[in-house]
Amino acid sequence: MTPVPRRVNGRRVLRVLGGFVLLGVAIVGGAMVGLVAAYQSDTDLIHELESHVPSATTIVYDRDGVEIGQFAIERRIEVDYRQLPEHLVQAFVASEDQRFWSHHGFDLIGIARALADNYRTGRIVSGASTITQQVARDLFLNRDETLERKVREAITAFRIERAYRKEEILTFYANQVFLGEGNHGIEAAAQFYLDKTTPELTPGEAAMLVGIAPNPSRFNPFRFMDRALTRRDLVLGRMEAEGFLTPEEAEEARATPIQLRERAGNRFAPHFMEMIRAHLRERYGDVDTYRGGLRVYTTLDSGMQRTARESVDIALRAHDKRRGFRGFTANLVEDGEDPLTWSHGSWDRPLAIGSIVTGVVTRAGAEPEIRIGRFTAHVDPDSLRWTFRTADRLFRVGDVGLFRVLRNAGDEADEPAPLSLDGRRLLVALEQEPRAEGAFLALEAETGAIRALVGGHDFTRSEFNRAVQARRQAGSSFKPFAYGAALATRRLSPTSLLLDAPFTFHDPVTKVPYSPDNYDEEHKGWITMRQAFEGSRNVPAVRMVHDIGPDRVVALAERLGIGSPLLPVLSITLGSADVTLLEMVSAYSALPNHGVRMRPWFISRITDRDGRELETQHPETASVIPADLAYVLTHLLQGVVARGTAVQARRLNRPVAGKTGTTNDFTDAWFLGFDPEITAGVWVGHDDNQTLGNRESGARVALPAWIHFMETARSDPPRQDFRPPPTVALVPVDLETGQPAGHGPGTIVEAFLPGTEPAPNHDR
């Protein structure tokens, strides 16, 4: 084969190279044309950025302006640059874009460095997108990994850099970056994970949150704290390398523990929050509710709400324990699992004294050991008394149950503070989930503002709001309306005599004989109205309503705000009508408020994201009864506390009044009561109307919750006592006979409506 001359080969190579150059020029030219076109088409994006209104979180506040919950599809709370602490800005720059302050939107040096890092490690360890490119992508573009998107991203970033200062771009990014669990922006994430605002973040906390950004699900600190801490340390290392932190400062930040907040969401007042959500959706629609950044200011008092939840929980658990121990929820050994390696989802959350958490028995016998995450716990022997069993007969290895954290083993006090995760032993008490449900509602009598609302024991178990939606028989807590109707006739007074003797009434409508009986199944003959009321005697109350007519009872109850259907039958005296807790509390609230009932309300005002007022609500009078009638009823209800079925409440040592209520077969337990300022009610029962148990009355089940609330939330002295209006006559009488008396033993001061007070030496 004849060889080709070298000069010919050289010319051919030159022609090939020339062709490649021309092709390259053509490609670059085409790319430039494309870039110019893209440059022109993206100009409008800059104007969009100026008018861009991102989805914002709707925030709900209590009466003092403290946040109690949020509504959002994307949780976002915007901050401005002045609210970003310097170490947070440095963490963003060190982690995401080291040349942020010097490049013009895209960073060729950063791209080269990222390529080198990725080539050296054989995997993706560094990204090449600048902070500005991420702003461009998140606001205007998609995440498709295509050349076209990358070109548009670079051009848009360049345009953003020309239009905005670096500080503004970094603020866009800080408010937009996705940090997991629906949180967009650093402020939403700081509140969600740490219960802090952005200016309060420490360098270590800022580094942890910034470290979440590359993969929020993988680095979620609630689920993978070890990974989140590794990311924190990586960001701190980069901050040190960039000169933002000294080695000593970086080491101190690494050594400082991260304290996550308890994952509560809207669980602080979940049934109340659902009332807020329903109002917002009906009034403003889903878009504004979840994306509009509304600000909702409510009437809720956080301290009262916290106490109300605690009160219901205490009452339900006490009732449930009286019903006996039902056994453990499972046994891991029987299910073929290892108690030493088994894990429960609740163990990811921080523990605090008082927390109720799932634990597994790892050692049985007289001194059992319980495993709760990384903690080992011993059981307080006194906490087992309600089970009527000793530890060695109660626990088996592998048993899974609920335990309340009492304190670190060996500690003397059980301060309500978070436990440090130091591996110390805990002292715990055995618990079980209550089966009964409860509801609590407190409102301010003078304004009608709802201060606390509990709609059930556990919102995750049932979202049904028993405080406002459940209609249940009120039992004897309905009796004040019957006695009020009788007093309003001016024919009866608190010293009038009523007959407590067997009674049968043949109802002309139902054709069914009605024979009421007393709780103790005894009869006392002739007794005063006060004695009948304080002792909650059924028979004399029904006889009284038979004489005045049940239609009067219905009329008074409706004037006081009972909106549920009421039938004018004799059994209404004993609370046979189905009513809501809200109706009952609202009706009772007229009594300490001098006969004026205020319409219950729970939202004071709503503004848009810019602070413009959209809605305001004010106290509104709903109905009235005479002030003197309200006071006489209040005086009777004070006697129920002083000597009657609510005598436990005497320990409050403050002016209070109220009434117990128990229905047939012990299916419903009530207590309604008030001091001069706050009216509150408790209901306990089962949704399916099964019995609470023999003798589980309102005084035993519901009243303790009310007392705990008043002891804790109402510990300050009331501003005033119950003040009688000038038309009320106050006369000393003998408690047993109702006759006028001196001021000796057995004498009380009775309140009378004008014209009904006894004359001196009154002959009964």
C-alpha cells in the first residue's frame, strides 16, 4: 500500500480542525441567539419578582398576642434582612454559595470547584447553583434537569443580580428555602423545629437549619437527629474555613446541645383551632385561609386553656382508674419481637416531666425496668395501687404500655422542665388511655369571650367537638332554670316549703305515668326550696314545676340562650332535654353578670398579611333576666357549694357558685359553676351513652376538673364578690325552717325578690 505524503495528512487534519471550529462557531452563535431570546423573554420575570406575593402562613394568636397555631399548605413567615442574625447569613453563604458577595448570579469558579469535588469523590457532594440561581429556580422555574432550564436559570439569576442588592436577594432566599415538614423560609423552620424566632437562633441552631436545606426529609431533626447534627457540624466547619467563626467558636457551637420543641402543631387547643378554621374557610375561602397570611386574634387565654386541658385529663384518668386496669396494649415477646431493639415513634420527641409516653418492659419482678427510648425507667410502686396488683404480678417482659414521667430517678423535685438526654434513669408511673370523653368550656361573664375550650380528650382520637356540638342530657344542672321560673312567679321564695314525697303524674300527652325519685331513694317530707335545691332533691323539684307549669321553665331557659329544642314536660326539670355545654355555660354566665347574657364569641379581629383589618367582633348582649332574679339564683347556687352536692369546692375559699348534674344510669356527669368573672362548665361521658359506672356522678367525675381549673387558672383573688342589687332583700333565717332568726348557729342570710321576703315572726 502506497503511503500518503505527510503534507497531505497535515492538510486533511487542518481541514477537519477548521470544520470543527466553524461548527463550534455556529453552535456558539446559535447559543448566543438563544441566550438573547431567553434574555428578552425573562425580562418580565424581574417585574414578577417585584410584585411576587408568596404563599404565607395564617397565624392564630391568643388574647395576649401569643401565637397558638397556624394554617398553611406551605408554612411561611416572612422576615426582612435586619432580622437575620449575622451568623445565619454567614451559614447560608458558607454552605450554599461561598462567592455570593462577589459573583453576578452564576459562579464559574464555583462550578469548576463543584465539578472537581464531585469527580474526586465519584458522587455528587457539591452543587453548582448559586443562592441567586436557587431564588430564580424556586420562584419562576421548575426543577427539570435540562440544559434549557439551566440556561434560563443562569440568565434569570444574572437579571436578578442587576435589579436587586445582595441583601435583598439573600432575604428572598431566606424566606423561600424549603426546610421540610411544610416549612418554607427560615422563620417558619425556626419556630417549627426550635420554638424560636430567627433573631434568637444561636450559631449552632442556625447551622443545623441551614444544613437541612439540601435534603429536608433525610436531615429532618425530629426523625434523624444524628444526621441533622452531622449536617450542623459540616456547616460549622465551612463557616470556620471561610473565616466566619474562630476554631473556638465553632467548637463551642458543636458542643452546645440542640433542644427541639415538642411536636405539637395545632394541638394546644385543637378543637378551638378547628372552630377558627371553619370560620375562616366559610368567610374567606381556602386560598386565603391556607395561603393568604391572615392574622387571627382570638379570645383564648393560653393559661386557662392549658389548665382546662390538664383538668379534663386529670378527671378522665381518675375516673378510668376507678374502673380498673385493662391490661397492656401488647406483648412484644409473644409477637416475636425483641424488647431491647424495638422502637416507638413517640421516642423521637423530647421528654419532659409529666409526659405520658409508650414504654416496654425489659425486666419483670418486684422491681421492673421499663425502656423508653434511650432511657431506663423504674416504676413508682405507689402508682400501682389503682391496679390492685403488685409489680411482680403485673409486669411481664415485653409488655407495652403507657407511663407518665415523674422525674429523674434520685431527684427530689419534679420540676416541669425538659429532661436532659443524659441517659439517667427515670421514675415513672403506670397509666392507661381513658375511654370516657370530656369537654370543658370557660367564658368571661362580662363579655361572653371564650377563654378556654376543650372538645375532647384526644383530638387525634376524635375531632368531634363535644363542647359545642354534642347534645347531651344535662341532669340536675338544668334545675336552676326550673327554680328560676318558680321564683319569677313571685309566689315562691327560697324559704317556701316543698313536699319531698312519692309522686306520680299521668302525662296527658304521652299517656305514660311519670314517677321521679331521688338520688338516695329516700324522701324527707316538707323541706325548704333551698334544702331541696342544695341537696338536688328530684321529687320536690318536679312537684314544684308541676304546679307552675313546665312551659315557664322552657321560656326561661330559652331566654337565657338554650337554643336546643325543649319540650314542656315535667321531666325537663331533671334535665331530660339534650343541650350543649356551650349553651349551658352561656346560660349560667348571665347569673354573675346581673342577668345580662353576652353572646359567646371567640375571634376579636382578623387582619390580612399587611395588617389591614378585615373583621372585628365585640361583646354583644343576647338576652336578659331581671338582675334581682339572677342574684337570688346565684345565692342559691352558692349554697350548693357551701352545704350541698358541690361541697368539695368549699376548699377554693373564694366566692363561687355552681350545680352538679347526673343523668339516669350515670351516662352523663356535669358541673356548671362560676365566680364573679369566669363561668365554666365540665361534661364527662361516653359518646355511645354507656354508663360511666355506678355512683359516677357529676360531683365525683366532673366537679374535680372544675375545682382544679379554679384552683390553678383562677388563683388570683377575684376583683369583686357577688353584689346584690338594691331590690333584693337580705334577711337572716333559720336554715332548717326558713323562719326569720337572729344571728346564732344555724342561721344564714337569705336573699329574696322584692315582696317575697318573710315578715317578722312569719308563720309557716
